[in-house]
Amino acid sequence: MKVLVPVKRVIDYNVKPRVKADGTGVDLLNVKMSMNPFDEIAVEEAIRLKEKGAATEVIVVSIGEPKAQETLRTALAMGADRAILVAAAQEVEPLGVAKVLAAIVGEEQPGLVILGKQAIDDDSNQTGQMLAALTGRPQGTFASKIEVSGDAVEVTREVDGGLETVRLSLPAIVTTDLRLNEPRYASLPNIMKAKSKPLAQKTAADYGVDLSPRLRTVQVAEPSKRQAGVKVGSVDELIDRLRDLGVAA
Ligand code: AMP
């Protein structure tokens, strides 16, 4: 069984994003970029399935600018077998990504596609669901446990009230939640080895997909600043303060 893992290059989760002065987006100039954290978890899970003998090949794919190659090489260094880079000059939207992925699914016929539940730059949480719709495959989103047995996969999902387990027949689409696993670090020898693993360069046109944006960002603004807290000397003083603020009667 092949496992396909889409990985997105995003602003590093440790970086505090700065909004551009003209409010058109987030400033990415000289900002550290990394693999979307949920995608690292997806790569890790795919590699574990291969190590357990449930998968035979792990293919990673990224749709983005040439620098997304670095993200793909990271996934190869973690243990993925080969990579596909689909060049995109502009920012890509979930529907465009899902269409490209659907075409790759058609070509590669993976038994499982494991995506992140969301990309931390756009927080869309849409691509996996759209891919499931486009390919007509069953989906298990927000996975905190994945177990492949025979021609089915059991996915434990993090839902509001607790955990829900669903059984999907393969081929299927899964999206990862934070508690699924802890991704490994790539060792130096594996980073070196990853340099010679195959990385195919494609364009969206190769898959017959038009990536032109369908959404327009109206405005991006910083969240309003939180006011500094105040220390009070006693419970009575706290109640007085709350009364002044109209929070307590
Ligand atoms: P989103 O729907 O944008 O929140 O993204 C959900 C997931 O879809 C991500 O965690 C990735 O696995 C995948 N994805 C989104 N955009 C891309 C992209 N440009 N290239 C590869 N995978 C992507």
C-alpha cells in the first residue's frame, strides 16, 4: 500500500507573525519557514505504517514555490521514499490544492492519504475534506490514532465530547490531530541520504488544474492588544473593582 502525504511550507510555529503595514497579508520576508506541524505528524505516521509493514512506500507532495523543496527534503530525511513538487507561483487555496492532490491520487492510487488537519498559516481546515469529496473516498478527520487492518483503517477522532472511532474501508483519507504521535528528528546520515532520493518537479498544468485564486483577502489585521493586568490587595478590593467595571453586582 502506498501512502501519500501532502506537506505545506508555512511560517515556523515559533515565529510571531507580523502583519504587513498595508494590511494585505503577513510579512514573510526573512521569516523562518518550516513544515506545517500537523504535516510532520502525518509524515511520521506514514513512516510508522511502513516500519510496521502496513505500507510499502511513502510519497510526499508539496504545492508551492521552489523553496518547498526544502520541506520535501525534510520529509525525505525523516524517512519518506520519494517526493513530488508541484510548482505554484502564487499562494494556493485549499480547493486548488485538493484538485491537484485528487489528480495525483488518480495517478498513484495510494491506499491512504494522510494530511494535516489544518495548515497553521491559513487555518483553513478544508483540504482533506475537499480531497475526500473530489475522490469519493471515506474520510477520518482529526485522527489521534490510526490502525490499519486488512482492507480497512480504524481512526480514533478527537471530537468535542471525547474520542470517536470510525472504521473506513481503504482507500481512505485521514487528517492528523496533535496527539497522534511525536514526529522524529531526521539524523544527519538521513539528511545526507535524502539528497539523493527522487524528487519529481511538476506544474499544476501537468494535472490539468488551474490554481488561480478564487478568494480575495479583504484585510489582515493584528488582534487587538490585551490590556495589562492589575494586582489587587484583597478580595474586597477585587469585588469593588469588578463592580466599577460593571462585571459584578
Ligand atoms: P488547510 O486546509 O489549508 O488548513 O490544509 C490542510 C492540510 O492540507 C495541510 O496540513 C496539508 O497536509 C495539506 N495542504 C494544504 N496546502 C498544501 C500545499 N500547498 N501543499 C501540500 N499540502 C498542502
